[in-house]
Amino acid sequence: MPVQQLVSSRDYPLDVVARRASGRSLAVVRLDAQGRPSDCRIVHSSGTKSLDDASCMVMLRARFRPARDKAGRLMESVFPLQLSWRIMG
């Protein structure tokens, strides 16, 4: 599922809506062997803690295709992902 489909307007933190804040968070998500996120770490902040926290919240509820080693066995992996937050309109 594309990341854009994981995020809805309900995910935008209310404390930044009034300020119409926006930003881009770069997160690194650790995935278990089944493709489920087990950890999220912000490596480049949007400049707003609420947006960074929301980025990890979205990523931790996502499901990814599991990584496989050269022999085709499921394995843990790390996935970098950038989320851009902006209020439209």
C-alpha cells in the first residue's frame, strides 16, 4: 500500500493545524521478518515534534512486504521513508 494511502487528515496533529505548520520528516523504520514495523526513528526532523511523532505513528501502523535474503528467506530490514506534511487549501 502506498504511504499516501496510510495518512488521512485525522493524522495531522491538531496543535499545528491552527498554525498551519508544515514540514518534512525523514524516518528510518525497522521491520521484523514479517514486514511489521518494530521501531521508528526520526533522522531528519520536520522542525515540529508533533509532525515527527505523527510520522512515526503512521509508519508503525503500516505493513510492508517482508525483505528476503539471497536464499529467499524472510529477514529483518530497515526502511527509510520521508513524509511531507502540508495543509491543502
